[in-house]
Amino acid sequence: MKRRIILLSLMLVAIVGNAQIFNTSGILKSGEASIGFEPSMLVSNGSNEFLMFFHAGVGVGKNIDLGAKIGAFGDETYYGGDVEFGISKNLSLSAGAHHFHDFGFDGTANVTVPLASGTKLITGLDMDINFGDETAIPLWVPIGIRVAVGNGWSLIMEAEIELTDEAYHYFGIGMAYGF
């Protein structure tokens, strides 16, 4: 019963907030890989857009991994990729690029705080530079929970809080598998 209450509480956090795409400070070791999926909702200017994100990552060196993501089944397909650098056990910095309505660059600082065994709080600062008719720089604070559910699987619930008018509301709940 206690697990159900915690799970429902975390889902509520994800629903009332905003989310970006699997913000964690975890870096894959060289040769390790991960895949994931995340049903998500984007809320912008009073309209909703549902996307299904698919994620993939691979460790390429000491404290460096590469990630790719595609958001499908919405009004427009999202394409993106990044390189993430582990600064310490609980801090990473990533930089990348994406195309979603417009081309843009991404920059994120991720902080992970261990909670209970197998459960981590995820937060940080997320920024894009989008090049459309005008250049926009949206900022968010990601808040999420990652729960290890066994056999390489993790449940990830994210909310991203917009800090600027150029940002949008976004949330998602997904699964990731590491191997």
C-alpha cells in the first residue's frame, strides 16, 4: 500500500509539472548501452501535444556517453542528440542539438540525489537556444524520480518547471533498460 501511495504521489508531481527528456546525471560506462521510451505531453500556449519519446545511449569513454532521442506521433517529429560528461558521481553536464519546429542547441546540468535504495531524485537546470523566426532561450528546472525496478529496468518520472516565457510545460513517465 505504501508503494502505491508513493507511486501515485510521484505521478501527480509529473502531471502537474513540466518535463524534459530523461534528465539524469548517470553516465554509461564505456561499452554499456541503454534504451527507453517515454509517453509525454507538451503544453504550449493553451494547446496540448502528445509525443512518444524513444531514447538510446551508449558509453564511449571514461565519464562520457552519447544519447539520441526521437519523439514521434505528435504534430511534428522531435529529433535530438547529446554528449554528456560526468563531472562527479552526482553531477553531469550535457550539450547537444535538436530539431522540433525549429533547430536548436541544448545545454543541461543534471544533479542526482540518492534517496532510498534504488531511488534517486533528479534535478538541475536545462536550457535551449532555438533558432526560428527569432532566437529564443527557454529555461527549465527538471524534477524527477528514477526508481530501479530490477533486471536492468528503471521507472523514470519527470516534471520540468518553466523559468522563462519561451519555455513550455512538459511531463512524461517512462521506462529505461540498461545493458
